[in-house]
Amino acid sequence: MRRRSLLVLASLLPAAFIYSRFGRAGTPEQSRSTDYLQLALQLNELAANVETLHDARRLVDFVATIFEKELPPAWASKPLLDRIAQAEYLAVSGEQGLIPERRLAEAWNAYVGAIHAPEESRVAAAEIHNLRDSFFTTGRLLWDRGNRNIWLVPSIYAARPDGKLAVGCRAIEAIRVLWDLANMPDNLKTARDRVQKGLLASEELAQAERRPEPSSRNQVVIGGGVITNPVETAARDYIHSNGMLA
């Protein structure tokens, strides 16, 4: 059972977990002194225990600190972090406070429209949900098996009392999804393929675990390579023409 689930997991695993250039936050100089496992454990603990607005702000500040060298100063300003913390607190306070997947898709589509990214960069709410399900499923499975880093933290996701993924998002989770849309176009392509099949990653994993154990001759090959990112290209061109402030 364990080997079978690991084999199917390799095919479900988002590309960001395999060959992302952002696999670890921070510079090479930081990596010598930073305990990335401890960062992941702290992040998971903070996200799992948001009960007050103060708790939400501690979580948001912690994430901002992890990525402080990557974030432009305007994106880490107190007013913006306050707004994110408020959204995070509302999301954990009740289902009505969750960020709708439709709203997340609309925000993303407005962005790619503004920078004139290709039409295929646009997303539907169903594709957002499929991406979230993939991150939630693979993150929780790998985390439970000891593979722990900031990209696999399971507690940032909005889950129902039965443990399944909620329809709406938490604020930090929404930012994680938007980051992936901007940086990992292959993940969207895979989610789009699953939507067309009417499948979620969690359902694929459950189906695979019910199938007979694969032969030892079967192999799973994970390949890397150069990935063309049309959103990144469009953003770069837009900044070149209009400036970073725009």
C-alpha cells in the first residue's frame, strides 16, 4: 500500500516540489545558517492555531519574514499585512469568511489581463479548486511521512470538519495559490487536465490505492527541463514598458 501510494504520488506531485527554483526561501548565504525544517514546523504550528486577530497577524508576519528578501517593500507594508491578517482571521472564524475560489480566479484573471499574458493563463474557479486539492493532498501525505518544508505545510489550507478541503480559501493559502499560478504554469496545466476528466488529485490517489500492487518492473520517472512561463514573460515586459510601480 505504501509503495503504491508513493508511486502515484510522484505523478500527482506539483512541479514546485520537484524542481522549483524557489525550493527553499532565502539566499545561498542564508541556507548555511537557516533551519528550514524548524521554519516549516513553526509555520504549521502558527497556521493551525489562529484563534484571534493577533494570532493571524503573527502568522502573516512570520510568512513575510521568511520571504523578506524576495518581497518588494511596498508588499510588506504594515497596512497590507494588517489587511491580510484580517482576511486570515475572518477565514478561520467561519465558513462565511473564506475567500471564494471564484473571487480568487477573478483577481488572477484581472492581473493577467492587465499585463497582457496569453489567454491560456486565465483560470476558472474549478481549476483553482483542483490546484488547492492537489497541494492539500500531496502536502498532507508527504508531511505525515516526514517530508517537511514550507511548501508542504498542511495547516494553511481551509478544511471542513471532516478533514476534506473547503470550497473557499484562507488568506495565506490564497497567496500560495497565486504564487503558484505566477511561477509554476505546468501545475495549472495538470489541474486543467484533471478538471476535464472530472477528477481531483485526492480522488486519483484514492483510486490508485485501491488498485493491485504494481509490478516491481514498473518505474516512475520524474523529468525536469526548461519550463516556459508566459505569465512571467508578460510581467517582465509590462514592467519594462510601465515601470515597477504600475
